[in-house]
Amino acid sequence: MDAELPDEIDCTKSTSRAKEWTGRLSLDKFKKHRDFYRMETDPALKVIIGNRQGVLNIEMSLYVVVELECQRCLRPFNVNVNRVGKYIGIEAGSDYKSYSQNDGDKEIVTLLEGKLSLTSLVEEEIFLEIPMIPKHFRDKDCQLIESAEMMVKPKAERKPFADLARMIKDTTIN
Ligand SMILES: [Zn+2]
């Protein structure tokens, strides 16, 4: 499980017998999205590639822990990304429409000169897993909720109409 995987897999040599890669990708290979999330662990992968009747079938199981910033309290928290994605590998620039009709549940992944980029695929999967607005899953982990409630309470005791009532009373006397 600890073997380090290359960032690219050459799919041109794939035969009808499926090939399997298991291991991890080194964190040094990832540079993008640093501001948005941070990987806490090396992504662990299992990639299976098989050529079925000229169609390149790719399956990738991914496990990685990423750190996000809660948009409610601005504190970091961890998310476990655990996904299995199924794709069809297509050379960049070729017509993929005929493939997507047959395999609607599979996503298309582009190959460059027959090479599949594992790093881009991992980044894409993480991106899909991350919520649009990351927030702590449990309210009790979120610090802002407590402090916000404490600040709201004294405000609730204000009586905005008290002054108005007095003003009305004053005018009727005059
Ligand atoms: Zn939070």
C-alpha cells in the first residue's frame, strides 16, 4: 500500500487484461488549490485500467484527508475524501461523443499522448468532494455559533417599540 505511484500512467500499452496500480502519490506533486484546501495525507490510490473492445476503462479509488477552512468560524477542519470514480480515457482532441452515449455513468478523462495524469484526476475528485461552502459538520465543533449566540442575546432584550410608545404618549398629552 505504501508504494509511491508515478504522476502519470502510460495507457498505450494497456491490453484486454486489466492492470492494477496500488500505492500513494507524494504530496510534493501537488501544487494547485493551496489557498482553498490543504492535503493532510498522501493520497492513497487504487487504479485499475482495462481495454474493453477498444474502450479504455479506468477505475480509481481514492482516499485522502484534506483540511478546509470553515466559512462560518474560519477555523480549519478535516474532511475524509473517499471516492471511487469510473472513467473512460480518451486521447485529447479525439471525438468523445460516441463514447459518452454508451457509457453515461462514466466520466471522460483526457489522455495526453496516451498518458493518464493521476495528479489531475486526484485534484478533480477532491474538488468534486469539497462542498461549495465548507462548514463544520457538527455545530458543536463550530466556534462561531456559540459566540454569535452570546452576542445576540442582549440585543433580543432591547424593546424597539418602547421609545415609540413614549413618543406617542407625549404627543397625545400636548
Ligand atoms: Zn466552523
